[in-house]
Amino acid sequence: MNQWKIRRVQERCSSCEKPFEDGQRVTSSVELDDEDVPVRNDYCASCVPQDTDSVLYWETRWVAVTERKKKLDFHRLLRLFEVWLEKPPEGIEPLLYLIALLLIRKRFFRMLDLVSEGGDEYLRLRRPGPEQVPFLVPAPLLTKEQLPQLRVQLEELLDGALEEDEVEEAATS
Ligand SMILES: [Zn+2]
């Protein structure tokens, strides 16, 4: 994952490169690039691709960058998790695991236990509610040193900020 492409909140269309104007509708998407690395792109209305490998879309109105960062949208995070769980891009396990931990903290999932399969560890989770079927999420070892990088990747991809200690607390509780 060291070839991860970091992109700041963009001020122009990823395709035609026209600068966005205040209030303009922007479609953002998380897509896999030619090397299957997830990237976020922001498109003006004329450039929204009709047929891509995008795993997740959302629409916003563009506003001039302010001091305050937008909060990360956890429902957007949940959608990304579900898509990646189904069809994980290569090397995504640490990020997927961290997303799972964040979603557990927000009570989107309950953690049942940790299971070992073929030498790998997995979290067994289920949604709240007695009828829900448990499922497995890869649980690779996350080091403290990995966390800041994973956090940046997540914030860049979903264009939203996590709280100060949210990542550290999710990964250590
Ligand atoms: Zn455009």
C-alpha cells in the first residue's frame, strides 16, 4: 500500500480540470486506479463517469475550503466497508480492519470474538439484532506506527475528518 495516492480536497474537476465554483454540485467517488489502488475523484456534472469501477459515489455542493474540516460521514464509511468486504482491493486488509473497529465503536456492528483460520486472525461481527448472521473481517496486526498513515488514507478517500483520538482509541480498545 505504499503507492497510495494522497489527494487533498480538490478544487477542480478530476476530469476536465475546470475549477469548482461555490455551490456547484460535485460528485465524488472512490475508484480503483489502473494499479487497483483506491483513489477519490471529484467530478463536475458534465464529467461524472457513467461506467467505471467506482465502488462508492456521493454528491456534495462544493464550498470554498474553510478552516474547519468536515466530519467523516460514518454511513459513507459503512458503505465503503460493505463494498470492500465483498470485493477487497489487494492489500486493503489493514484499512478494512481499522474501518471495522471504527464502526464497532459507533455501534454499527457488535464484535462476537476473534477466530483463527488457516493461520490468519479474523474478527467475527454481526449487526445489532438477534436475527443477524455473523460474518468475518480480516484482523491483521496493526502497529501504532501504521495508524497515522491509515487515518490519512481514510480521511482523504472519504473527504472527512475523524476526531483527534478516534483512530487510536478504536485500535487499542
Ligand atoms: Zn469536469
